[in-house]
Amino acid sequence: MTRTATDGTGTRRRRATLAGVVAAAALALVLTGCVAEPEPTATSAAPTASETPTPTPSDAPPPALVPNGTAAENKPFFDYLNNQAITTAGGQPDGPAFINSLRAGGFAVETMELTPDVTTVGVKADSVQFSVHAADACLIGQWGTVGGYTSIIAAPLATGKCFVGQTRPIDF
């Protein structure tokens, strides 16, 4: 059996070649980040004036109640009335403030539910929930010291109610 002696130069050449490849790849990566963004081109078409101005939110009429409408159809009005109740109460509304606003807006009290806004130990609750059972689903609003106002549309429970548990009588 014959042996070929190596002096290690082949290994050194391979290492030098590998180091060169790695250095070239790193340089290519660095240079890729230095490519200039193309200048935006100007368009030659001039903007056209609209004959009818687009209404801004302040120009738009407030939403309105859709009698016998779906929850989705009445949610904008539900939210509008609840935000009005918050403003009218100086940012500190209670349950009756929301119910009275919804009632004044045309929602039927018989379709409403309200959670107590005072706890069983007599402390103001952190949040209050209120709902209107629309033709197809429940409009549910919540006002709290954390999170402010939110609302959702949810399917009614098997009981036909919007809330689980004890609710406050709406006798005011």
C-alpha cells in the first residue's frame, strides 16, 4: 500500500478559497442595501375638479333608526346615541343615561337589557352593559372606566335574551 504525503497546502488553498467566497457574499449583501431608490416620476395628468364636493364627516347627516331593521342596519345609530349619552353626561354616564338616550332615539324599552351599574357591595361598577334586541340579533354596548365605549352585534341566547344572568329592571 502506498501513501501519498500531503504537506497541507491543499487544505490551506481550500480555506483561502472558502474565505474569499464568504467575503464576496458579504460584500454583495452590503452593496445590495446601498442601491438607490428610483426617483418618483411626475404624472402629466392634472387632477380634475369634482362637481359635487365629497361630504366630510361633519357634513354627513347623523345616522337614523331603521324601524324593524337588522342589528347591522341599526348599529351606526346605536353607537351614535351611546356616544351622545357619553358626551351629555360629561364622560361619566351611568346605565340610565344610555337607556334614556336609546329610548329617546326610538328604540323600544321592551327590547332593552341593562346590567347594574352599582355592585352588590354598593360600589360603582367598573363597567355597565346595555343591549337592544333587534329583529335578528342583539346590539350590545359596554361603557367602562377602562376601555371606554365598545359595541358588538351578537346572536341572542337560547332564552331570547341578550345577557346571561341578572339584569337591572328598566323602571325609570
